[in-house]
Amino acid sequence: MKTTRLISLCLVLTAVSHSVQAGDVRLYRADETPDAREVASILARDSGGAPRIKFRSIRLLPAQTASVDPVATEPVADETRDDSAPSGLALPVQFAFDSATILPQAQRQLDAVAEGIKLAGPTTEVLIEGHTDAVGSARYNDQLSRRRADSVKAYLVQNHGIAPSRLRPVGMGMNRPFNEANPFAGENRRVEFRASPRGA
């Protein structure tokens, strides 16, 4: 009995962790607003995966004794980079049914992504990938995912003044499900943002 519960708990924890980050993509929930700095960090990578910009963080070292050299307690710039950081982010952008019309509840997330794109710098080019689940034909999903990626690009250009040349929309259809175990899962309906390889 306890073994069954333990196995069930492990399966639930695995599913939850998979829904947060699968592979090298950070998936945000519908109620989660991306942090613009995290978006910029993810998007400020070139095709080789090296960051083009760095964000510095401050780390305060705890004072150990009264006789500690005061320089040791000064803020220290942390320039270390986490090589396991995601190379893309995914949003469950909500569209009207069978449409590429962005619903108002998705705008908050897209606004945060726009701020991240601006923070990443004027030379950062972004690939906008539209993804669908496996409901419907492959041809239909390819077209729908492309229309939705185009719609996201239009939103970022019209509402945030991002240069159209910096955004490259593509339709991935149902070809790369986030949840491979269930091609019909809701998290497969998403829009991914990643650095566009230079010269692509």
C-alpha cells in the first residue's frame, strides 16, 4: 500500500516537473507572468548558445566575526553563468477557438516577453514558434500554428514597437509536442520564443 502511494507520488512529481521545464524550454503557466530579465537572458543567446549580454547580480557575504576585513562583506559581482539555463521559453498563449485572435488574458504574458526582448538589446533576433496539439490534421495544424505565430509577431510590433525584422514567426504544427507522452495535452498548444540563429 505504501509502495503504491510512493510510486503515485513520484509519478505526480515527475509530471509537475515536466510541465515546468522540458528539455531546454521553460514553460510558463497561464497564470504566470514571465520575468522580463529572465526572458532577456534566455533570448540573448546566439546560435552557439553563448549569451550576448550578461546580467549582474549582487551577493552579500555574511559577516563572520567583528575582526573580518570589511572588504570581504562588500557586494560581490557574480558573473557565473548557469549552462543548464533554458534556451527557450514557452507560453500557453490563449487564442479564440479555431482562430489566431489573441485573447485579452494572454496579453499580460506577451507584454512581459516584449519587455524582455527590449532588454535583450536591439540586435537580438527572436524566433516565434507556434505549436499545436494533435487534434486535427497535420496540414491544418501547420497552418494554424503559423497564423498564430504571425499574430504574436503582429502584437509585439503594433503594441510594443519591436522592429518586424527582429521577429521571425514559424509554424511548427503538432511536430514537436512539449508533452510527448500525450500529444493531445494542453501544454502542447503554446508559443515558444528563442534566439533566432544569426543569418537564418
